[in-house]
Amino acid sequence: MLTNYLKIAWRNLVNNKAFSFINIVGLSAGLSCCMLICLYIYDELSYDTQHPDVEQLYQVGTAFINPDGERKTAATPYRLADAMQQEYPEVGSTTRLVGLFGDDKTLLRANPTGNAMNSKLAVFYESKGYLADSSFFSFFRYNFVEGDGSKALANPNSIVLSETIARNLFGGQPALNRTIHVESNTNGKGDYTVTGVFRSGTVPTHIDARFFLSYAGGGLSQYINGTTGMASNNMFFTYLKLKPGTDARKLEAKLPTFVEKYMRKDLAVAGLDKKQFLMAVRDIHLHTDLTHNVTPNGSLTYLYILGSIALFTLLIACINFMNLSTARSGKRAAEVGVRKVLGAGQTSLVRQFLSEALLLSLFAFVLAVGLVWLMTPVFERVSGKTLHFSVTQRLELLASFFGISLFTGLLAGSYPAFYLSSFKPIAVLKGGVGRVGGSLAAVSLRKSLVVVQFTLSVVLMIALVVISQQMRYLRSADLGFAKEQQLIIPLRSETAKAAYPALKQALIGTAQVKSVGASAYYPGIFNPEDAQFYGEGQTKSDAEVTKINRVDPDYLQTMEINLVAGRLFSAAFPGDTNNRIILNEKSVKEMGFASAQAAIGKQAISDWGQDGHRFTIVGVVKDFHFEDLHVPITPFGFMLNPRGNYNYAVINLKAGNTQTMLQTLESVWQRLNPAEPFEYSFLDADFQKNYEAENRLSTLVSYFTFIAILISCLGLFGLASFNVEQRVKEIGVRKVLGATVGSVMVLLSKDFLKLVLIAVVLASPLAWYAMDRWLQGFAYKITIEWWVFALAGALAVGIALFTVSFQSVKAALMNPVKSLRSE
């Protein structure tokens, strides 16, 4: 019987090639989109699931309590881990991690051996480096291809490399026990022994590291040894491994007492207040929203958006199938009547039509799998995510997708099956059913489904426009400084730092350079340095956290940060020392000064030292965005760096031949730093890296919106073709009676356009609500204007009109003699 069902189903699909093509292509497109997005979501949900005892791993977070609310971060003081293990028997072990926060690039050089490689190949800048405790690899699983993870960081001056870095440094030779020279702004310089090499895993982790250094042996360990309190120095990530059976929430409830015992005195002196909390490691990526963590968190909101797109595209494809199947009921009605007269029951007919739907979905599944296989590399480039899965995971996912395709076939074929099988044979054979596309209920259902289909498409279109507008705003917003033509050069080694004055002098004399400055940090990258500042007449309780950047005298002019009152640092004022400070408007306001001008010459007092440290305010600059537009502007200050050990040189270029300037700059660099690579970046591009997640979302939404609209158009095209086929004689009569081509086109198009307009009305409030929620993640954002909905509506109407116009024009130009000949 099953074989018979499949044979009949195959014949029907072959005999109706247009119908089969539209449905198979539509379903496969919907399934492939759904599969790709499911792969992405699966990868996002699998973060940190590979670690042993992951259910017992927790990260300690810090919430700074301010009058205007709490500021949460994952950073903690160094001594916290030891104190918690000593205080609570529930804590089995602890480990700490800190990023090389002053470095987005660390200098690595393979020390020469008897078979040394060419120095240009053996020295380079590397990113994503961390300092870690010796217990780190007992918490987190890494696939070691050389060395033993349990001992890798046990000794001072140890380094663990990713396989990629080891290959870059040593070619195909073993890296274990080789020596590397490391120069880092955070940890100083030194020689490190390679004690391990790890290979990138197939399961993602929130610790996206390329190399690890031991705490012991570097400059940071010396700093750590000199600190005792736990009020400040919140720059370490602390992890706990709780003993089996421990209730993390009960332990968290004890932490206020811990703060009182170990921190309250230091907090009172610093004028701070904070509390500690726990986060499960498996929840860090998607279920925390902190200002600072090891790597930026993922976003559940984005997963909901992508998941909705996957559901929408699949639902649109299902609607296409149902619409075309019910529309074709007129052609199948006679078949149903004859088969019922010959004894076929409704159950057997249902099975028959479901068999057709399942066969079609099977074809669509095979095609979709092929599309996913072809499109995965493109999808990975667009999404910025490498989708690694084991064989077992691939089989599980493939089985899940096969189940989805079967469910899709059943869902899409269920209504047509039950609808067609319910026809009364006498009514069918008399011509009472199906002659004009089915009953009133079937026609109403088709119209409702078209409305749903285009509602979903219009929601995606509005979302795409809003996201594109916000991204355009982020790219074009006035940040308060000159971001164009600003070249950033990292100064990592002592040689490079010492050579900066000579580099600056050499560049100032070139025609293409406006000015050159240097600083510890620049806008858009993480700045860990801050202090509590308050103004004259205030107390420590009024102090506000103020970010600090240490600069040379020409940095502010190079960045073209606007002066509001006073003056900027300048070589013309040799008396300026690091006891002078320039603040932004926000900082001056928080210090209680009546105006920017009123603050000039006054004192800004920090929490440094027992009695604080006083700085003379010599200038106030206009507020600028030193962080991305997700967060509001906060107090910021500039100080001179008397030691001259800057992290970055900033070169303001004139418009012109940038490539020629880069060649000139490289030659100057190689003359001053012959043993170091020349690397650079542009400030505008670096700042935009903060919006990578949003850029990827925008690109993904645009692609999938296009596919959803394409699927909708396929369905609309099929329905328009059917509508023309059913009304061909009516059109012939109207033309004989004098109807024009335009009037026939309007007749055939207006019903579809009404449905699309209804969809626009329904989609607008849904899209506004969803996009308004998304925009709440930005401190600075666009306003959703009325024209966004008008534009999306006009596009939807235009697309629908274009889709049905082909069939409408074809019908309107048809010779009425041919259409009426059979009568």
C-alpha cells in the first residue's frame, strides 16, 4: 500500500512540475535557513559545556553600588580567591585569570637556537593573551598536543601557546621547552619557557585565548605582592570549583558577610561600596550582562531574533505549500470523487495526500542539506563564527533536521489532506466543489495565510531598515574626536617606547602628517585605569569613578578633542607635570563646579593615598565617546606621562596617498626598530570593532529577509498563476465586452494588494515593539520614524505587485478567442 501511495505521489509531482518546483524550492530554502540558524544557535548554547565538573564551576562577579544604581562587572581583586577558599569550606579550589588589558597586541619573539628561523618569521605581535594561575587547566579543558596541562603553569615564566602560534614561531618543529621572549605593557618583558601547546577545541568557550602566561615571574606578580586590600584593583577574573552537593545560591547569600569582614574597612577609606555575587560558568556567555568580562558576552536577544527568522522562513514555506495545495483542489476534486465512488475511505485519502507532502518534504530536505553544506563557509564568514561539530553531534543534528523536515511536511500537508479528503463524491462529480479553487472556507484560509506570510515578511523588512539605520548612526555619529585618517601604531617593546621621540620627530617633518601624539589608551579599546575623584568642597562619599588616560603633550591636539575652557597640554608649558589634569564636561559636573570655566585652576582630589592626591585642573574638554555607543559618557581625565612609556602612537594623516605614507612610515620604523614588525591600524576601523555583533546581525537579517521575501514571492507567484488559470474564461468574456489590458491587470492584482496592505498594518506594531526592545541595548540610538513603516509597506506592495504583474500582464494580453473556443 505504501508503495502505491508513493507511486501516485510521484506521478502527481511529475505531472505538476511548476507546483512541485515552487514547493520544493520554497521548502528547501526555508529548511536550509532554519538549519543554518539552528547550527548557529546550537553553537551559542554549547559554550563551556566541555569542561569537567562544569556544574560546579562558578565565576565571582562584583557590583559597585552608586547613588544612581549598580554597575556590575566580572572583575574582582586578586586576594579575593584566597580569602574565599579560606572562609568557606564549600569552595574546593580556586583559580584566577587576567587579560593583558593594556595590550591588544603582545610582542612574541622566538629566541634563536642552532637552527633558528629567519627573524622576520620568528617575531610578531599576538592578541588574546592572559595571565593564569597554576590551577587554571584543572578548571578548564584544553586539548594539549604538547606538554601536560596539569603542570603547564606550575613554574614561573611558563607560557602555553595555541597550536597556531607555535607553528608561526617554530614552524613544524616541537615547541615544548623552547624559549620565547615576551614584551607586554601589562606584565613587562621576560623570557618564557614553552610548557604546553593546545589545539583549538570544537566546543566554544568564553575564554577565547591564544596563549597563557604564568602569574609568577612577570611584572604583574611584583605588583600583586605589594597589594593587600580588596577594595580596589578589581581587574582579575576569579573562578570557584564548589564541592559536590554545594548549593551555590546559599553560598552567595553568605557573601554580604564576607564583604563586611574582609572589605568594609578598605571600602570606607576609598569611599566605595560593593557586593559580590556568583555566576555559573555555563551561563556566562548568554545569561550575564556585565560591563567587563574575559570576552564580550553573547546576546539572548540576538538568538531570539535569529530564531524568529528561522521560524518565519520555515512558516512562510509551509504556508506556500498549504496555499498552493488547497488552490489546486479544483484539479484534484474529480480524482477524489472518483476514488471515493470506487470505495476509497477518507483515511486512505488522507494517507495518500500526506504521502505526497512527505515525499515533497523529503526532496526538499535532501536539497536543503546540500544547500547547507555549500553555504556553511559563507555563513561562517558572515556570522563570524566557526561551526565545529563532532561526528556524533553532526549525526544528532542531521537526525533533528530530518525530523524537522518530516514535521514540516506533515504540518504543510495536513490541511490539504483533510480538506481534499472531505469532499462529497456526488457534489464533486456534479461540479459543485472545487471549480473555482475550493469552498469559501478554503478561499478564506488562503487569504489568511497570505496575510500571515506577508506580515512575517514585512516584520523582517522593518527590522532590517531599523537595524541598518542604527548601524549607519553608529558609523556616522559625532564621537567628539577626529576618527578619520588616524593611524594607530602599537609601542610594545622597550625599544619601541624609547624610539617614540625619534619616530615622532621624523614624522612631523613629512608633508602628509598633521600631528603625532601618544597615549596609554585610545578611544574604543578597554581602558582599565581609573580612580575616584571629587572636587573642592566635596567629600570622598561624593567621589565618582573617573577613567584616566596618560598622554603626551600633543595627544589631545592630534585627536582634535574640542576644548571648552582653559587650555590643553602643550610643549609650550614645560611646567606641566602629572599633577595637572584635563577633565571632560561630565567629570566637572559631577565634581559640583558651576561651569567648565569655574573649574579652571581648582583642585580635583583622587582617592590615591591616605589623604588623597590633588590635581590642578588646567583644562576642560567637550564630552567625547571614549567607549562605544552602547554605554553613556562618564567622567574622564587626561594626565601627562612623565616616564614616556606610551602604549600607542597616534598619527593624524592628511588626506592623500595613504599607501605612500605607510611605506614612508614603515621605512622610518624599520630604521628605528629593525628587529620588530611594523604593524598599524586605523582608529575608525578599531572603534567599529565594538559593533561586530550588530554588524553581523544586520548582515544576517538582510540575507534571511531576502530569502523570506523570495519564498513569499514564489508562493504569491504560484497563487497568481492559479488565479489566472481559474479566471481565464472570465477574462476572455471581459475582453470581448471591451475591457482594457489595464483594467484586467487591476482586476487580477487588487485582491492580492489588499492582503498585502492588511499585512503591513498588522506587521507595523509588532515590528515597532521588537525593534524598540532591541534599541534599548544602546545608550545612544535612533528614533523609529514613521517613514520606516511607510518604506517597508511600499516595498512589500511593490514586491507583491511585481510578482503578480507577470501573470496579470500575460492574462490581459491573452487572445480571448483561444480562451473561449472550448465553450
